[in-house]
Amino acid sequence: MVLNTSKVALITVLLLFNTVFLNAAETKEKEKKESFNAKEMIMHHVKDAHEFHIVEWNNKPISISLPIILWTNKGLSIFSSSEFHHDDSGHQIVEKDGNKFVKLHEKIYQLNNGSNSVEFNKEHHPENASLPLDFSITRNVFMMWVSVILLLFLFITSARKYKKSKDNVPTGIAGFVEPLVVFVRDEIAKPMIGEHKYEKYMPYLLTVFFFIWINNIFGLIPIFNGANVSGNIAFTLTLALCTFIITTFSGNKNYWKHIFWMPGVPIPMKIFLMPIELIGIFTKPVSLMIRLFANITAGHIIILALMSLIFIFETVWVSPVSVAFSLFIGIIEIVVTAIQAYIFTVLSALYFGMATEEEHH
Amino acid sequence: MTITGIAAIGAGLAAIGAGIGIGKIGGSAMDAMARQPEMHAKIQASALILAAFVEAVALFGVVAALIV
């Protein structure tokens, strides 16, 4: 009972604070719209970037420059992103291989022949520039490589440990990896795919589980500037496409029969179900893609929005609230990193299981 | 009302739907776990998967709102 009353009191206080701050925000925001734009800041953090921006120190950005690789109509152009001098508004022009490039909102534009500066139309889109094919090593690609190297190190060293040990007892890193591998095998692969066929899919399931998990965790580490790898729709699209291809190619006769000629229902129903099941083939990977993308991106946006409250209200007194809330969300996000990796793996395994299920008699 | 305002309302409605759905899943899972504690692990796993399905629908709404 005491607990209940204190809880109610706490919630009331928080709600009160909330309304006070909201009102303050309404009045303040009208005056100070130019000085701090939370949406721009958040989007800048969530999106991919051409340089690894770490911190702003004495008004000078400290960052790691990454290579820019472009394929233009005159061939390949490679240069460092430092040549843009941290400019993201399209003013710094870089001349390479007879082409002029500008960087605008983290997109590299190629100026048309003869023009010396970017001209904008009414919607603030560049008018006299085109987009070359961009194969740059961006922040996300860089972070992905880091996680690949880390995973290789993790698994190669633990595999070596097993080779060396005589009685197959896991030691060192292997002791950390083995329970997770066993978890994926016993809790995900075996119940979803079945005792006899699961082994074929284990490499893919393990890869997906660890790759998503480690990238989710990297996204939460502030010093990497929250490189939002698993919150990038291209990344999740690729993984979902892999699941889709494996499901489609491992589909047996029974699987396709359930899609095109559902057994056990009258013929009008079979015809009715065929297009629905056909769409279902594609909605499964699409939902995999959007689930991971939206979950991770939403987590990043919430943490950043709570942090930017301090700058929106322009008072240090909001910081305890904002830090406490973002810590709370941060802890939830740590759980979410594992849950999302688990769910992606479970659903992939479920689809493989559906594709390889034998007919019931 | 601007189009972003309407989009925000749409995202909010999607969140309400997901809240009801996940609440029902959680409540039923808790009931089931209390009745059969020995099935705890299995119920928890399937509850998580079902929550993911419900959540995906809400996230479709959120993504649609973001695109607008």
C-alpha cells in the first residue's frame, strides 16, 4: 500500500513536470527556432554519413575521414571525405578527375558541366547537379566492417580453443560463445525447423543472430556516434532478402502446394486463397525488414529526443529528468538489442520450418 | 491541421492498437504462466514472437507516418 501511494505520488510529480515543461517548450520554441533544431540533429545522427564525426571540441569537429568512392560518367573518382572540410551545405566544391562534387545533406552531387556553384530550386533541391553512383565507405559500412572483424575474432579464437582442448570443455571466449550458440540451436532452430533438418540452417541463423546483435550494440555506444547500422533500411533489406531467398529455394512440394492449391478447403476457397498466400510470400520478408529497421531507429530517436530536451528548454535543470529518462530507455534498448536479434532469427527459422514441413497424414 | 499533424495522429492510433494487442498477449501469457509454471519458458518465447507480430503492424503505421 505504501509502495502504491509513493508510486502514484511519483507519477503525479512527473506528470506535473511534464506539463510545465511542455508549456515552457511552446513559448520558447517560437523564439529560438533557429538556434537548435532537434529534428535536424536527430536525423543527422540516425542517417548514414560520409565521415565518422566523434565530438565537437572548441567549435572544431573531431572526426575520422572516410574514403569517398564515386562512379561518374568519366570513370572512378576516389578521394577522402576530409576534402569537403565538414561542409554539408553544398558550398565546398571538390574538383577531381575533371568533375566538381559538392556534399549536401550527406549526399554527394556532381555539378553539371560549366557550373561553378550549386543553384537551388524552391524546394531547396539542387538544380544543376546530378547524383553519381556512390560506393563510398560510409560510417555504416565502416562500422559493419568493425563488427565483422570482431565477430571473426570471437569465433575463430573460440573455435581454436575447442581444437586445443582435449575434453571439449569451453574456456575463455568459448565459454561466452557456447551458451549462445546452444541457445540458438536448442531454443530457435530445433523447435522451429525440426529435429532432422535444422542443421542445414544453423550457419545462417547463427550469422544473422550474432551480426544483428553486435550491430545493435554498436549502435548504442555513444563514442561511435551511434552508427545506426541495423537501423538502416538497406542493411535490414539485405538480411531479409537473404531469408527470403533461402525460404524460397528450400520450399518443398508441400510448401508450394499450401500456397497455390491449399489442401482441405473447397475449390472456390482455393482460388480465393491463392493470391493471398502469394502476397504472403513477400510480406514476410518485408515485415522482417521493417520490424528491425523501425525498432532500432525508434530507439535511437527516443534517446536523442530526450537528450535534446536540454537544448530545447535551454536550462540545465531539465538535465536530471532527461538523463534519467534516457538512461531508462537506454537500459530498455540493451534488452531490445538482444530481443530484436532473437526475433529476426526466430522468424527466419519459422519461415524455413514452414518451407520444409512435410505433409501431415 | 497540417498533413504532419494528421500523420502524427495516425502514428498515435497505431500505437494504441499495438498497446491493446501487446497488453492482451502479456496478460494472457502471465495467466498461463501462473497456471502452469513448468511451461514458463515456452510461453514466454511464444509471447515474445506474438508481440513482435503485433508490434510490426504498429511499426508499419509509424513508418507510413514518417514517410508522409
